[in-house]
Amino acid sequence: MKDTKLNYEKAIKRLEEITGQMERGEVSLDAVVGYVREAKELMQYCKECLYEAEKNCASLLSVDENN
């Protein structure tokens, strides 16, 4: 996750790239650990993005209900 302008879509795309490489066997066993670590960080980032989006939507919906 070296990209300082990471967003949800870029994180998902990178996860798909990692998954594809591993499914095709394009990753050496030694590299798997690094990919798993990167994937874990990306999944955590995506989880946080989704949590924030859900929180923002809930906030917007509750404002609409009060009007």
C-alpha cells in the first residue's frame, strides 16, 4: 500500500490482482507472505472505508427522517 492516494476502488483492484496472481500460481512461495500481508492491510482499509460510508449514509438518512 505504497500509494498515498489509495481509495476503495484502487484497494479492491489491487486485491483482485493479488488474488489473480496467486490463483494462477504466478507467485513464488517466498512472495506469498508479502502478498498475504499486503492483502490483509488492503482488506482492513476496505473494511474501514465501508464502515465510514455506512456511518455517513445512516447519518444522512436520520437527518432526512427528522425533516
